[in-house]
Amino acid sequence: MNKIEIKFNATLENEAVIRNTIGLFAATINCTIEDIIDIKTIVSEAVSNAIIHGYEQDKEKEVLVTGILNDNELIIIVKDDGVGIDNIAEAIRVNYSSKNRSGLGFTIIKSLSDDLQIKSKKDMGTKLIIKKILTIKGQ
Amino acid sequence: MDSRISIKDNKNVVIFKVEGDFDNLLCIKYKSSITEILARKKAELTIFDLSQVNFIDSSGIGLLLGRYKQVNEYKGKLIICGVNKQIKKTLAISGIALIIDTYEDIYENIKESITSYE
């Protein structure tokens, strides 16, 4: 088992840093480039959800991202203590957006991962637990 | 590589060449100027050249969808070209590939089939 934890301020300037870091973390087990790009996309969607929806881009607030590698299984946990999601079923509906955005974030995460769990309550923050099975190069 | 969008326009064609990461930061930086250029030019053909894009997420897709609707309002056409395997995958998941014509080739190679716009 290998674990990485990153706490960062809720600003979009950090989005690329975090997705690239988790991508590099996954690369330590020699997974395919396709998997790394999927992971970067998943992390980007989850992190921008925390920054834009959770904290409404309040730079003083902090997001916590954890990556856990267990053989070829990667767990990504993205946690904020922001506004939370009132209605999870509505939030994961394709094209739903409370902020005039594309509303495709959860659709993309679900499509590129092997499991997505959303734990959230209004005003109690949001925790996304995402599982991705990685393909090791040459196997 | 710094992410950026450069603009090339001919008489009836506007080409936006996107380079680097097509993400939130890039969209925030360029969205209003792209919208303004399209509103002013009302070109028959708008092309987003993604051949130098390493990464796209839902914000990039949102920008493309928004411009597609804008171009449609004045009866123009919008296409996406230079789409690699990974970008194609994200476009397919989002459903955007069903409504916007996408090409793997760069613009120079598909130019012949759409020259009627120039």
C-alpha cells in the first residue's frame, strides 16, 4: 500500500498541480498513459467541483486530496468542508449545474472510473471516493 | 508549455488554435474574447483546432458547447479538428461528439472538403 495526501487552497491555480501530482503518483506502478490521462481528468473534475461548488472559489478554504495505491487499484478521495450537496441524485444528473457550467463533471468521473461514491450533506461538505483499476504496462 | 488560444481568421472562417491544457483556467482567460470575436465576425465556419491540446475537461467541453450554440444562432457552422485518441474519448463521454462534427485530422488536411467556406 502506498499513500499520498495533499492539502491545498481552493483556487483554480492549484487544479493542474494536483491532477498532475496524482497522475505521477499512479505512474509509480507503471500503469498505461491512457490510465494516467483518465486519472488526471477525474481529479480535475473532482477538484474543480470542490473549489467552484463546495467553496465558491474562496481561496482561504482548503481541499484535501488523498491517493491510495493498493496493487493496481487506485483510490482517490477529494474532500471539502464547503456548502455540500442538497440533492445528490439531482447533482449527478447529466447536464445538471447550479453554476451555469456544463454539468458534465460527475458524468465524466463516473465514465472514467470503476466506482464513485458521493458523501455529502447541505452545509456539511462533500467527500468523493473514486476507485480506478489500473492497467499495468505490458500485462 | 504555457496553455493558450491563438486566433486566425480569413474572410468567412475563424480558427481558434488551442494549445496545452483546455481547462478551467484557460476557459476563464479566453471565453469572453472568443465570444466577442464570434459575435462580431459571424463567420460561416468556426474551427477549434485541438491538435496541440494535451488535456481537456468539462470546462473545455462547456466552452465548446457554448460556442456551438452561439454559432448556431446566426446559422454558422462549428467543427473541431486535430482530435487525438484521449481527447476523442472525453468528447464521446460528454456526448459533444454527437452534435459537433469532429475530425482527427488537422485543419490543413480537411481544408479541401470545406473550402466552400473560404
